[in-house]
Amino acid sequence: MQFLVLTERLVDQFPAEAWTPELIAAEGARVRELYAAGVVRSVWRRKDKPGAVILLEAPGEAEVREAIESLPLAKLAMIWFPIVTELEPYPGFGPR
């Protein structure tokens, strides 16, 4: 199953110096690990606010939540996930 996850950085709750290059690098490294494992399918940066949009592949929502909660920023409660939703194919492309 595929899932869409919207993340938001909690920039109003953490000072600018909390977002260190080392922490951001650790976040990127964990995303690459999840990508290599076939869990993260793609990821985009949001333009409307600090955060990301992640497309994940997993057997269920529990596994998706386990994956996103393993992110360093999530472990530090510096991001949250306002949307975690399962996706289904768009029927408009199928036979009529």
C-alpha cells in the first residue's frame, strides 16, 4: 500500500540554532536509509511552509508511522505529521 505523509517543522517552537547542519544531515541520512529499504518512494520539500511531503510504501499505517517516527526530527519532536493517509489508485484511468 502507498501512503502520503505531510510533515511540518515546528520552527515556532525551536530556535533557529536548534536546526543544526548535523541534525539536518542525520535526517537526510535516515530518509536515504528508508529509501534504500523501499519504504520511502519519493520525497519533496514543501513550498508553503517548512516541511516535506513523503510517499511511502508499507503493508499498513502502523509500519508507516514506525518509519516516520524513526526520523531524527520526529524523535526530538521538532516535526509533526498533520496528514498520514493511505492512497488508492485513481479509477479514472481504468476501463469504463
